[in-house]
Amino acid sequence: MSYPELAVHTFTTRGWSMSECIEGYARREIGGISVWRETLEGEDLCSVRKHMADAGLEGMALVRGGFFTGASAGERAAAIEKNRECLLEAEALGLPLVVLVCGATPGQTARENYEQIRDGIGVIAQEADRMGIRLSIEPLHPIYAGDRSGICSLRDANNLAGELSLPNVGVAVDVYHVFWEVDLQDQLQRSADHGWLDAYHICDFKPDQEDILLDRGIMGEGSIALGEIDKWIHEAGFEGRREVEIFSRKWWNRDQNEFLDRILEAYDKLYRSG
């Protein structure tokens, strides 16, 4: 069975090297790959780009830039330089999109975080545009508002994209982070109507998580109405790939082939059974 409409994030199979991710995904005829910078450590980017192309995998995105906030001007300037490095990596890999986890600094107000995020994206967006790279704001679940992201709903991400009003700035939708939003269907349509809907990440939210960051569920293990959200996002006009993004310390300690096969079994059941 082939999966041309699916992509996998390399951090999902964290136990694999970059080459193992490429080979493992290609062997299962998965169509796309989103590359995490952690997986790239020590790798030659030109070789990685060639390997992905030779394996028939379409590069979806580099994950992740962002973390724009900081208590001092020096910290914020350093964050901009790190994002410039990220853009250069994406360009070298031929990746069209950089996903932004926007950052939050403990002790700052929500408004301070928001404004620093807005200003940071504004600084790098023109440089990204010259490289042909889109920047995709990923809202995170509110549990991460204290130290990981001041953008905690799709409404916030849409508002920010609208305020910036830049041709290469959009949003990335991860069901783990936005499933709880009462107006999610409307916000998905709003994203699509403005051309902001860049990426769609799938996993599940387990209500009994052992770790608030590293215990995501395989699709069908948790409480997200995955079928309903999938219907909404495609009715809104999204035509891209579903991207599997699962952080699971439990599964990282097991065979990654078994993990990926379990993911595909769950995918078949939820997204292909009809």
C-alpha cells in the first residue's frame, strides 16, 4: 500500500537517523517528509537533499524556527540570527516552508510576547521571501503558553497573520494544539480563505498523558474528533498532505519500524476506511 497523500515528521521516528528516516518512509511509499533540525545535526545538507530526492520524498518543511521572545534586546537579536540560520538550512535543503514555534518568555505579559513574536517574524519574512520560503505560524496548546508559545489558538495565529499581512506568512494547524477550540471550523475556513493554511499535522491527545510534551497518541488513541476536523479542513479547501507528528518517549524506546507500521495501521483505519 502506498501513501502519496501522507508525510511524516522526522521527530516522529526520533530513534532513526536522517538516512533511516528517508529510507523507512520511502520503503512504505510515503509521499512527503518534514525535516526536524534535531535530525539534521552532523549531516551534510546537500547530501540529505539528494537522498530525499532520490528516494522520491517531497520535502514539506523545516521544523522549526521561531522562539522570538526574550527579556532583553540582545536575546531577541540572537533569536533573529538563529532564525536566519534556519532559513539558510531550509534553502540548502530545498524546503519551501519553515514552521514557527513562536516562543514565550516567563514573566512577560501575553501582549509583550505577542508583540515580540510579531516583530520578529516581520524582520525575517522579507529575507525568507527572497529565498522563496514561506513562514508558517503554528499555534500551540495553551498549556505551553508560559514558555513555548504566546500564540495559543488558531484564532491568535490568524490574527497575527492578518496583522502582518505578508505574502509568505501563513499558519500550520496541528490537531493536538487546536482541537479544543469552539470556533475551529470557522477559523480553518478563515485561514483557507486568506491563503494562510500551509500545513496540517495529525496525532492524538491522550487525556491521561504521562508527559505534557512527549506522550502524544497515535491517531485513535485519544480524545480528538479527528474525522470531523479532517472533514472541516478539506471542506475549507486544503489540498496538502496530512503530516504525522507524534512525540512519544514510550515509542521512541521501541523499534521504530514497529512504531511507523502502527501509525500507518491507525491512519488506514481512520482516514481510509470510508
